[in-house]
Amino acid sequence: METSTRAYVVTGADSGLGRAVADLLAVQGRVIACGVGDEVDVRADLATGEGRARFLAEVGSLSGGCVDGVVAAAGIGAPRVETVALNYFGTIAVLEGLGPLLARSSAPAAVVVSSSSTLNRGSDALVRACLRGQEAKALDVARRLIRRRKGSQLYRSSKIALNHWVRSASVRAEWAGRGVVLNAVAPGIIGTEVVMRTWEQERRLLETALPQPMGAPGPIAPVAALLAHAVSPENRFMTGQVVYCDGGTDALVRGARPQRVFLRYSPREIVTLVRESRRVVQ
């Protein structure tokens, strides 16, 4: 498929990183911009069931039934239950709802915006409720965290859950089986309007919590370019990855330790591997 014929859907396209990637993709194809502001094609609040239904109906109509790429960039960071509803459940509703439209593309791709804050630990209970698809329970957990003055965990917990979901969903039949690549990009602290609005007050906190060797706040453009590449027709093989574009935070925090997680095989797979290895060397 020629790049210029591709149809992209970008959520959170009314501001910040979402708007930046929508502008990039508009040069490469047609963009259906979605958000809660005025200058979008689809205006819907993805934190609500009604908004998700409206979004899917309008995108289905505007796209003509086929979508080539989805960038799920909508998200908020406030210590409110809506953060969980939007960041995790809204994103999953978008991706799963647009799955049939992506399947009609010859080079389908989707990417979600995660965060380098996922390098810190979140709420296990909240992550677990998200991954089980229990939205009501997840929101209850979020309320309890807020009451206990742990609302700062909501944002990173929702993104941690997204990372887990991307890793597991990407290799399933409805994604890899249909040829749809699915990844996440985890930006560091970058100079969006939201970050810059409170940068002077929160600078010391953010630089301590998420140190960036390349400096903070980082530029928006490289992250937008990475997201655009993730849904481009050139990306036909990278899937299931959480790519940190964070000015070095991931490398600094986790270091250059050797890989500690290795492939595990079932007894049947071990027998097959031994048999085939012997056959190959004969």
C-alpha cells in the first residue's frame, strides 16, 4: 500500500504529543483526529462508555470501514479515577474496537503511548484489576488509593497495565494472527503543554523521580517520529515491544545487566527441539 493512501486514527490529537504525531502522519496519509477539544474530527470522552461508543461509531463512518494505523495517545495524569478509566480502559476499547477495521488493511499497525514512569512500581491491585478487565473494581481501587493519598500511583499503574497488555495481546491470533503489529512507546519527561505548565514548581520532583541523562524536559519531535514509524508501512516485524524514548532513564535505572529472563519450554517442546537438533546436525 502506498503511504499516501493510508488512513490513521490518532486519539489525544487535540494537544501535546498526540497533536504532534497527528501533524506528522497528515503528511503521510489521511488522519482522523480524535480528542475532547474543538479542532478534531471525532470529539469523544474515552473515559466513559458513551464516549467510547460514539468514538467507534464515528470512526467507523469516517474511515469507510478500513484503518491502517492507530496511535492511542489520549491520556491524563491527574490523581483522579478518570485517569484509570481513560488511560487503560479507554485505550483498550479503542484498540479492540478498531481491530476489525485494522484487519482490513494490507499493513495494519497500532501503538499506544506509555510512560517512563512505569520504571517505578505502581499499585499491584490496580494493575491486576485492569488486566482482568474489571473496570468497576479498578476504579474502586483508584478511589481507595486517592483516599490514602496515593493518587500519584494511578497514572503509572495504568501505564504499567498497558505495557503488560501490549506484550500479551500482540502475539494473540486477533493481532499477530491478522498481521497487525502492536507496540508501546514510553516517553520520558518531554516538553508538552501539560508538563511545561507546572515545570518550575515540579522540576526538582520530576528530575529526582525520573532522571534523564539527556536532560529534561526532552523534545517532543523524536517521540512523535517514533510513534509515526511504529504505525508506518515500513514497520512490519517489530511487535509486542515497549520502547523507551526517555533520554536515558531506562538505561540509567535498569543498567546494563545481562538478560535474566530466558525462554522456557514445555516437555513436549524440549523433545521436539532435541529431535530436530539431532536431525539438523546429521
